[in-house]
Amino acid sequence: MSSKSFYFSSILFAALIVLSNFTVQYSINDYLTYGALTYPFTFLLADVLSERYAKEEVLKVVRLGIVLAFVPSLLASDWRIALASVGAFFIAQPLDVYLFYYLKEKFPKLWWLRNNGSTMLSQWVDTMIFFHVAFLFVMPWPNVIMLALGDYAIKILLALLDTPLFYLLAIRVQKRLGIKR
């Protein structure tokens, strides 16, 4: 990965995290926040990068994205949200990368499985960590669970809807450019 791609991708990760940390503070209804609409793009970005680059390079991008997002997240959101987000991201995004590469190795032709399987499992982990750390002692537990389940349902829907985008950005572009991974 070139230095330019590395820094651009890391900054894009950080921007998506900060945007999501800001928007998660605003509910659309009793079971959904605006953060659910932006945060899934971090998983799409990780999967697109994982299709093109080595696992170690993608993990470096993810780590730098976390570091770059921390202070702006503290400024853009409540401290609990910032800590919950960075903590959940620190666990779930590397999990996404590892699962993606595992599925890619086991089922090399099933690009849609590695994209959706890694994303859906790691987003479940992310969602449970985030909502419990961010809101557990701020609101009643049933409300936290409803927000988490609503958030996760939207993340699943967006993961399925971004499958054609993953195909275009990761599979088709690489085929056109003659890139073998």
C-alpha cells in the first residue's frame, strides 16, 4: 500500500468514526440512531481494503484510524460515546479484517460471503460492546437492548445493500486493473 493510500484510508476511517460518534447521539426513533447509518461504511472500507491489500497493511490503517478518531470523538460527542466507540472499534474492526481473510482463504470464490459474513459478525460484536458501554448506566437496560437491536438490524440491511458497492469497488475494479490477490 502506498503512503498516500495508507494515510488517506486512515483519515477516512477516522472521519467516519467521528461522524458516527456525533450522529449516534441523535435518535431517529426508539430503536435507531443516525450513527447506524454512517458507521457501517467503516466496515465496507475495511473490506474493500482487505480485498486489495495484505492483512497487516489493513490492520495498520485501522489502528491509525482509531488513534486519529479518539480526540475528535471526545470533542464531538459525550465521553462515554467516544470511549465506547473507540473500544468497540478497537475490537470489532480487527475482527472484521481477520474474519474477512479467513473467509477469503476458505471460500476464495465467494466474495459476497467474506464481505457480508465478516461484516455481520463483527458488527454484532461492535454493537453489543458500544451500546452497553455507552448507554447501560444512562438509560434502562431494555432501552439499551432495543437501541442495540435496532441499530444492528439497520447495519445488517446496509451490509446487504452495500454488497453491490463492494463488488464494484473491490472485485470488478481489481479485475479490470488485472490485480490478483
